[in-house]
Amino acid sequence: MGVLIAEDDPVSSRMLHHSLENWGYHVEAVPDGVSAWQALRRDDAPPLAILNWMMPGMDGPKICRKVRESLGPRAVYIILLTARNRVEDVVDGLLAGADDYVAKPFDAEELRARVQVGERIVGLQSQLTERVIQLENAMSQVKRLQGLLPICSYCKKIRDDKDYWQAVDTYIASHSDAYFGHSICPDCHDQYIKPLIGERLDPSK
């Protein structure tokens, strides 16, 4: 999975880059907020971003707000990285649209765990998006019965597009996703079944 690093401090950026590559991630690093925003707007943007709070051009919270306002449902998991560790700062960062928050100087194992959480969430979001697309495609392909159906007045068969007569259940099953379970309604039971039962029980017959 790709990870975007937006960090204006070269030392911190190199440490992040080295750690993430060792953990198996493909890393893209930018030195300021404007470059980070441009990278996140691309169609092939990394799905996970680690943003420094204070950066030239645009700070981390502002990038978070722009991502949430502009990129729609596309999954971008954002971790804010900052020396600010007051509760108010954490709340402000999360309200701006960050998904997680890591204090500087960061602990490598803590950061790794939080990145892994982000990876799992991005994976789940991607699976959900794929399922929604599959469902929408399936719904768009559902066959619907439309128009006037020629039906026999006596046997109730339906004439199809090829001028063949079919039973109602056969026709509907071939033009939709409906399946039929056959039973007997009370009126037909009284009209057809009861007389047969009576004949079988009548000793004179």
C-alpha cells in the first residue's frame, strides 16, 4: 500500500520514509502542504497519508478539511503528526477530518501500529466500495417486464417475442430473477381437489 508523507523537516521526513519502507510500504514524500494537497487530489493518490501539522503553504488540518470536502467517498486515511499533544489539539485535528493522531517525537512501533490500523480500514472501505459497485451493476442488469403482454383468454399462456406461447411462470422466470414455488389456492382446491378426494372415498365408485 502507498503512503504519502508530508513533512517539512528533512530529518523527520527521512526517518518516516526509512521506517515505512522497512515495513513494506511504497512511500511518496513531499516537503509542504501545497504539494501534499496536489498529491492527494490525483486519481492514483496513496490511500494513506501522514501529514505534519505545521507546514509551509498549508497546514495539516487545512489539508484534512479540503480532503473531506472535495474528494468525496474516495478512501484516504489521514494521520496527523505533531508536537501538539493537548486534548484540545487532538480534538481540533480529528474534527478537521484526521483519522488518527501521533505525537512527535513519534515512537516507531506506535506509528507502525497506527499505520496498520489505517491499512485495515482502507482495505475494508475498498471492499465495501467494490461491493456497492457490484450491487449497482447487478441492479442495472435486472430484467423488468414492461409493456403489453399478449395472454390467452382460455389457458392463460403468454406469447413471447418469438411468437411462442409459454406458461405464465415460465415466461416470468425467463424475464426476471423470480422463482416460483407451486401450490394450490383455496378456490382451486375446492373446485378440483375436493371432487377427486370425494370420488376416491365413494365406495360406489
